[in-house]
Amino acid sequence: MECLKCKGIELENTVYKGLNIDRCPKCGSIWIEEDKLREFKDKTDEFLCWLNIDLWEHLSEHKVNPAGIKCPSCSQHLFNVDYKGSHIVLPVCFSCKGVWLSEETKKSLFEYLDSILTTETIAGFLKDIGHEAIDFVSGKETLKEEMRDLKTILILIEYRIFSKFPALEKFISGFPK
């Protein structure tokens, strides 16, 4: 596959934290398939594991326009997906379900996801626990993955509560172990 940014440069299959990805050796952009996108996100920031980067199922949440370029994998037309109206535009192939992530886009996407993490309310986290329960029952992920997601949400709730109520943390830390 050829880099979409650096014409004439072939993508190299590299290993990123145990995950095989196709990466441009010149600019660092990557082509990643749908099934590896979640793993890539989880390996980049473990606290984001409970967030889904859903580019293919809920298209109504995104603005979609033709990208004017072809998929490096299957040669079908790519579409620019404005991720949840965040102005982070991801070139996506709806045919082979791949996504192109430039270094700049990766950085912006993870900053955006991190902002969701840091602004989520306790009520929002509790709602997310409900979504995780539905995912658990539907079998979208393995039991191990769902338990990890649930554990992460509970840790984030703990951090959020203790950051808002430091006296509560001091009180609880005084309990015998």
C-alpha cells in the first residue's frame, strides 16, 4: 500500500505495542482496519478503552463527505468523516472499513478523546456502565475486554469523585485495610 500523503512511499508493516499496523516510514501516518482501530486506541491510552471510536455504525453522529482520494487497501473511494462534529476529519473506507490516520489527526483524535475522559460527569460514567452491560450481553467483545472496560470506568468514577471531594478521599484513606 502506498502512503496517501507521501506519494510513492510504501507503507511498512510495523509492530506498535504488539499490534501489527501499516505505517509510512516518512510521515508516520497509518492505515488501520476497523478491527484493529479499537486495539490501537486501547494500546495508546489504556484509560480510553471504554470509549468506542464508532465510524461505521452511527453515521448520523458524523458529517460525511467524499474525500476525493482512493483507499490504499481496496482502491474504493474514501470519505471524510468529521468525527462527531469535532472537526477532526478522518478519511474512511466504507468498503474495507479502514481509516487513515496522519500524525496530526492521531494527535487531535486522542486529545479529543482525552477531553471526553476529563469532562465526563459521574452520571455520564454511570450511563457508560449501562452501555458496557449491554455490550456484555450482546457479546460484542470478550468477557475479559468488557471487564477491563468496566474496571476502567469505575476507576475513572473514583478519580472524579475524589477530585471533587478531597475530604472524602482523606476520610476513606483513614479506614483500616
